[in-house]
Amino acid sequence: MVIGELARISVTNTGPGIPPKLLPQLFNRFFPLMPPATTPATAWA
């Protein structure tokens, strides 16, 4: 690539997306998006 040339980038997402009911909490850093893990190590805690 030479200085002054342009590059085109295309991004495609075919995932399910974020459920609308979770959108208000999207930027809450303490809001878990996945359910808590239930492993023997966490079950005893």
C-alpha cells in the first residue's frame, strides 16, 4: 500500500444479536451477560 491510497474494509455479522431487554444494561460494567457458572467449585462457595 502506498501513502495516499485507500483501503476498503467490509464487516459482516450474522449472529443473533443482543436481546432488546438487555440493551439498557449493555454499558453497565457489573451486569453479567452470561448466567453464573454452576461447577462443583462454585457450588461450595
